[in-house]
Amino acid sequence: MTSPLLSRPGAVQVEGGTVAAHYGDPLREQRLLAEGAGLIDRSDRDVLVVPGPDRLSWLHSITSQHLDRLAEGAGTEALVLSPHGHVEHHLVLAELGGTTWADVEPGTGADLLAFLDRMRFMLRVEPGLVTPDWAVLSLVGPKAPEALAAAGVPVPEGVAALDDGGLVRRMPPLGDGGATAFDLVVPRGDLAGWADRLAVALAGIDAYEALRVEARRPRLGLDSDHRTIPNELPWLRTAVHLDKGCYRGQETVARVHNLGRPPRRLVLLHLDGVSEVLAEPGTPVITGTREVGRVGTVVRHHELGVIALALVKRSVGPDTPLAVGDAVAAVDPDDLVETADDTREAARARVQAVRSATIGR
């Protein structure tokens, strides 16, 4: 389902994808999201709905999140885990009008629906995949609330209904600057109409991804792998309720949380940007000859240069020399928890050296 917004001026399609990577100037588009407001076409995401009177208690029992009292007009995140606690699905949820909406990573909706169907038993729920009918747009930037209001759209603290049956959902801020973010789920046949109605410039998915990486918000399948448990990612805070009852994979989550020692942790890496080709997700993070992690999403940021999300072993510290392919890498000092001030200063100096190598090319 190729997006109609690819016909807009300057659109360059994501390789093998259905949305725009950018509209001619990805760095300018990043600045637009950080300083003004821009609309990102994320219509490649899959969308599911779960109506039925048993939906919340049922979803509560099979996911990592506390959902049985999810309020009308509220949004949250949830995970589906394997029996061993590995992350299989990440859901962004919205509760509205007797239906729970979920949008998930592109191409994962059918597998999630198959899992949900297997878990229905005799409960009054009717999960469905509605990607052909509904699509996701993201409005991002400090001026995003003004753009919504000018278009006659509610500016919600949680989730609000749209006049065409869709919804608008406030999301966590993007980027270190805290750019306000909203997701809109709109009729797929009216993507172009909504782009015109919101009346802000279009920005490609590359700009969105750069701010997402800066904000350290992982994506399933890019920044996670088949071994990832929630304790290694910020999802432990946003998509897991540590005090709820039993669900599949809970034993692993609880045990690792109580011990306080997940095998890996998600960090922001700064790369020297010597290579014009960005590393692919899954590229090893190396110290000497030893592999100590993997990178996920790698982007060119308009201020920070080349940065990446990476899952690295807990043993990786501020003095650990790191490389990703041909690039020298350094962990962002803000991700060095429980380190002394002088050690953190040394880490800042290492990051500055990496960034200077990029700037001085």
C-alpha cells in the first residue's frame, strides 16, 4: 500500500518501503521537527483494533502492561513476550469508544493477530487487522499543538476522537529538546486530505528516526533482537507494569529486575562518521577483537553527527574503546549510570573527540 504522499514534491521513497525517507533535505526536516512542526507519514505501520466487553481484562492477561482499568481516552504501551521473557511484539495502545486500538511495527500485524486469535478462547473479543483501512501520521514539533488547534483537532493529554472516526494520541516527546509529538490514526483513503488539513510541511521518516534515536526510543526488530528482554530497554518503564499479576514471560522480567543485572543495556553511541555508508542494524560493537554488543538504528543527526542506538554488555564502561565497522564509537555520557563525575567527564571528552573527527572531515 504505497502512500499517496509519495506523490508530493521532493519525495524520495524509503528503499523497499512504502513511505518517504525524505522530501529533499533530511537535515532541514530534522530542524523543522525540533524547532517548528512537521508531519511524518508513518502509514507503513500496521493497525489493529480489539472491540468487545472483555477486551481490557483479556489484553491485561496476555501482555506486560496493566490494562484491565485502562481509562477511556488513555494511551499506553505494552509488550507480548515469549515464555522465556523475550520481546515478540511492541504495541502502542489507545482506548477509545469501546475499542482498544493498537499500532505496531510494519509487517508484524498479521503475526500479532494470529497470536491474539489463538488466545481468545471463549472471551467476548474480536481482534482485527485494519491496516487496509487506517493509517498512522505523526505530527512533531514544539508548534504541533498550534497546528492541531488550527485544523480544528482536539489537543489531548491522552487520546481524543477525530471527526472521521479516527483518533489523535499524545506521545512522549522526541529528541533531547523535547519536541511535542502526536500520532493520528486516520482513514487510509484520506491521508492526503489530512496532510492538507494540518497545513504543516511534510518531513520524511529519516527525520523522525533521527529524533527518535536522540530520545533513546527503541524499535522492535531494529534496536532489539531475538534475545532482548524488556529489562535491557526503556520499555521496562513505559510498557511493563512490575506489580501486575502473571503473564507470559513475567518470571524472567521479575527475576532480572530483582537482581538488578540485565545482561545488556541500551545506550546512545556517537560514531566518527568517517564512512559515508551507515552501519546496518545488527552490526557488532567491538572492543579490541571482542564483540560486546550490536547496533540498532544508525542515523545522521543535524546536531550530533552520526549516532546509533546499541545494545551493549553491562561491562562496557566509559573507558572501553569501541568500534562499529570502520567507525570509532563512544557511549554518550548520559547513559553511563552510577559513574563518578571525573569518569563522566572523561566520557564527554571521548564523545567530543569522536564528533570532532566527523566535523573535521
